[in-house]
Amino acid sequence: MTIASTSLGAHERLKGSLGLCSWRTGWRSMLLRAYDEPEEVDDLVTAPTTDQLIVLVTNGSCHIEGRYAGRWHQSRYGLGDIGMTAPNEEVQLRWHKGRGLQTLQLHLSSAILADVVHLDPTRAANARLPNQLLRPDPVVAGVMLGLRRAAEIRTSELYAESAVTFLASHLLQFHAGRHPPAHTSVDDRRLIIVDGQLRESLDRQVTLDQLAGAAGLSKFHLLRSFKRRYGETPAQRLNRYRMEEGRRLLSSTRDTITVIAFACGYENPTHFATAFRRMFGLSPREYRRSIR
């Protein structure tokens, strides 16, 4: 489960100041490094490597843009946010208005990902690993913070191996998509319609009956096909869209949390706050404070 040499040398392209490095503790099953990042970076092209890269914001904030697969995406990074770069991908990044920005960067060995697939070949025989500027996941964040603490006290590699094996399985289960087939099937087109309905229903209730009717599928067929294509149920996907919209509104507007909760389809702000904390590890109020 050796880390690629390109991952070891990847930091030479980075602009931040290196702090913790798990390689120095003797760990070889993964590579975890901590950085103090500059306030602004005009142009940074990451080094492609055969490993999966996960970046977690552990402090501060910034406005960031990333060029993925030829398209620019932008977001505001704050505490707990995560970006992911798939194996063999090169990403162009730039950011500004950085304030106290610190990151943890984890290189997950392609070998350990292959081992997990070998244990369950049906899991991801045609997996497309995550390659996104922003993909929040409190489980991933928790594992990375645990690895940082373990590296700081020089825990044995057994801990690191166990943690990254779980993390690889989690990524393949909840974040890996499927490479699209050469031709889009009728079911695929119907599921795209459902996904569009979810995106348009952030501020109102939508039922499984309504989604199934729009797609022209039975509820059972819709649930099974949707989970197979997207790796999550319609309800889980709608919740994620709502939380991402809530996060965007908290960072880009001065609307009250109650107003934002209503905009995200919640009649009760407390329920919105509970769901937000479950996804991001912070309450809406704590998140807003962390990026101001």
C-alpha cells in the first residue's frame, strides 16, 4: 500500500508552508500533510498522481476557484469544507481573501482502493472516483482529523492502515460514481429529469409519488435505479442539495437563519440547524462565524 512517488513530490508545486507530515512518523500506507496557506494564490496547478487526494479546511476561509475537466467552478471554503482530486487528474486552482487558511491534505493510495474493490468486486467495478472542488462529508473530515491526532502522537501504522481502509470503503460507497455508458438509456434520461426536479424543489416539499410520476417509473424502480446511478436515494440527494444551498446562503447573504431555513425547505429552523450540523459538523451560526 505504498504511496506514489509523485504524491511525495506533489508539495513542491504548492504555495503553503508544510507543518505535520505523516511520512516522518514512518507511516507508508497513506500520506497526510498539514499546511498554512497563503492569503492569495493566482495560479496553482496540482501535480497529477495515481493516488486519491482529499483536502480538508481545518481553519480560516477563502474564495476559491478550480478548473475541473475544462470547466471553472467557484466556492467559498471554510472550516470543515472538503475538496477531492481523483487519481491522474490535474487541477488548476486560484484563491483570494484567504484568512488564516490551514488545510490537511491526504493522499490515499491507489493500492488500498484496489484492495477494497477486490474484497467486493461489485462495489465499484466501473468506479469514477470523486473529483470536485467542494464535496462536504463529516465522516471524511472526522477520519482525517483523527489521523492528524494519531500522527502527532506517533501512533503505530496499524491505526493508519485501519483508518484509510475504512476511508477507501467509504469513498467507494458514497462518493464514487459510475463512468457513463456510451449511450444514454431511457432510464438514465428519466433519472436526469428526477434530479432536475430535486434541484428545483429546494424550498418546497416533494414526494416520491411526484418524482416517480415525473419519471414515468414505479416508486420501487425509481429508488433502485436512482441509487444505482447516483449512489444515494432521492431523499439523500435532496437533503445534500438543500444543505449546500444553505451553506451558500450563509456565506453570501445576510439573511437570517430562519429565512435560510425556509429557502431550504424547512418549516422549523431547529430542524434545519440539526441537519446542517449533521452534514458539516457546525451549526449554521457557528459556520457563519467561522467564515466572517
